[in-house]
Amino acid sequence: MMNNFYHEVTQPDHQINLAKACLLIASQEYPTLDLEEYLNALDTMGQEIEERLPASSYPLKIIQTINDYLFKDLGFKGNTTDYYDPRNSFLNDVIDRRIGIPITLSVVYLELAKRLNFPMVGIGMPGHFMIRPDFEEAGIFVDVFNRGEILFEQDCEQRLQQVYQQPVKLEPHFLDAVTNQQILGRILTNLKYIYLNRQEFSKTLKTIEQILLIFPNHPLELRDKGLIYYQLGQWEKASQDLKIYLALLPDAQDATVIRQLLQQIS
């Protein structure tokens, strides 16, 4: 599965099949997962939405039609009661259970929009992932976690303040479109911290390895991989990763602590 994931995520970004890559992430948890079953499910959903579209459709009408289908008819919703359930990060579970977190619900929405030839892009706003139509000066944003609520730029700042419970200025780059690789990295990072908090170190390790397939030699991921190996008592592997981390970031804030750790295990 790792080889398939590597092949998918190292293509030019626009060629990455986002749904397939997300299902390959899920296949770490579900080794017998039938990817085609869920890709076909998305195809079917896309066809059903297309049948509901009026002959002359404009962006807001398309968004409204997707919203009615996803949230009213199928009952998709954001998981507000168990946000850190790892199933919220697995696309097959999100499709089966019709519940998820902002980024995985957004992947479903992006995939359906793509099937309607209505390109949309992800917006990696801190703390709350959203999407928007992919054309210049679209000016509207869709909050998939909140039943496809349509927001304008000033609403995004309010949403940001709700997330952080304090005044936050909306920086222009918060609304920049993100790549498929960045979306996958964010899903995996969510999973990584869920597993870490549960002290499921072997699953944490596999998740970091997937992140490193997308972003090779990412210093912080190498450091964290080394620290996980340390927790698992695999000193040689821990030492290797931590040394690379220090070579990449010799002046890192935690460099002294990491050097002390290396002295202990060498």
C-alpha cells in the first residue's frame, strides 16, 4: 500500500487523484479496503447531483444543489461530538458514516464538484479548512463542516475568531488555495497527533512515514520520527533520524535537547 501511496502522491500535483490518495491513507487502517467501491460511490453521488442541476447553472446554484443533496438528502454533517475520532480522517468512514471533520468533508465536496466540471479548491485557513470555486475573484467560500454555509471574506475572519476564541486578523495568505499534497499532509498531520495523544506509537510512525513520502526530509517530521523510535527503544533508527534533523536545522530551538538525547543513546 505504501508503494501505491508513494506513486500517487509523487505525481505532478494536478494529476494526483485526491480521493484515491485519501483512501490509500485509510488502507493503513483497513488493509482490505476496496478503493474502487468508494470511488464508484463518489461517481454515483456526482451523477445524482448532476441530474438535479437546472439547465442553466451558475456557481451559487451549483453550490446550493450540492448542499441540498449532501446535507439535506444524505445527512452529511460535521462531527462536533467526537472531533478526534480517527475515523473522521478516513475517507471510506466519512462516506459510510456521513460524518467527518472540515478537511475530509471538504475532500468529498471537492471530488463531487470535480465530477460536475465545477472546479473548486481547498483553503487552508488556520484551524478550519474550507473551500471555494476555482476562479479569479470568486469572493465566496464554502464551510463544509457547517453544512456548506456560504461565507464572504469578512465572515472568514469571524470564523477564525470563533475557532481561536480571541480576536484574530485575517491575513490574505490564509485564503490562498492549497495543493493536493498540502491537503493530504494536513489529513495525515491530524492523524499523527490523534495517534500521539493515544500513545499509539506504531501507528504514529506509519503516519509520519506517509508524510515524509509527500514531503521528503521535512526536518520536524524527521525529528518526530526519531523521537518515536526513541520511545520504541529503537536507538539506531532514532539516532539516524535525529542526526539528520540536526544537520538540517543545527540552530533549532530544541537542538541542545536533541544533542543531549543523542549522547544518551550513543
